[in-house]
Amino acid sequence: MTTHPIIRPARPEDCDAIADSVRRLAADTASPTVPRISGATLKAEAFGPHPHVHLWVADAGDRLAGILIGVRTLSTWRDAAGLYVCDLWVDGSYRGARLGEKLLAEAARAAPALGLGFMKLEVAAQNVDAMRFYRRLGFRALESDTLWVLERAAFERLGS
């Protein structure tokens, strides 16, 4: 394990490893779903002509020790654009080194230049450790909101 991974914005050549890290996140959290994200999709969405995905990594030299994937979102209630954190993952051998906090802090430092004024994310209801971590950083749960999703088949039906 490299003692001090470097927190930096991702580069296009990191995208395959970032996609692999998302699959490791799913395994670490015993998710019943295998993420389908590909490095090619990440590269297109983060580095294509109209990027709206933002990527940061904890670079341990020979591998990624952590990742943060965020997408630009808009809050009409806040009258501000923000960063929706899709995925935050830290390799198990680096847990306790505050890499998750450092990745979030780097995204927050970059936010003004990106025109972003807030950050939001989701936490699985059973992931009390993550809730404690986010609460310590100043996040708060919006008990009044419930997340709803329109999956692909229903989404296509609605649009037909």
C-alpha cells in the first residue's frame, strides 16, 4: 500500500479502472446488482464534447485507492447547480486513511470553478456506517424526501 495516495481529478486513461472500482464498490456493499458502467461510457460523459460527469481519484501509483463519481444537477429550490455524488469508494486496505473525506473535500474545492454550490448523495438505508461518516462531514438526511426511479422499460413506455 502506498502511504499517501494523491487525490486528483481523473484523466481519460483512468476510466476503465474507475469502472472496475464501481464493481468493487458493489461487491463491498453486497449489492444484488452488478453495475453495468463501462470505462468508455465514463470517458464519453466526463471528457466528451458536453461533459457533465466529474471524476476524482485517489491515485496510489500502481492502482486506484479510491474514486468519486459525480454528476451536475440543478436544484430549483436552491437556485443553484450542485454535484450529485453517484459513487464514492475506497479500497479496503486504505479504509481509515480518510480518503473518502479527502475525495469529497477535493470535489468541494473544485466546485466554485465548476459553478456548483452544494453536494448531495444517496445512502443505502442499512448502511449506518456511511450515514455516520456523512453526518460527521456535515451532510444531513432529508427525511421529507423519498427517492423515486423510472427504470428503462417504464421510461421508454412513458416516452412512446
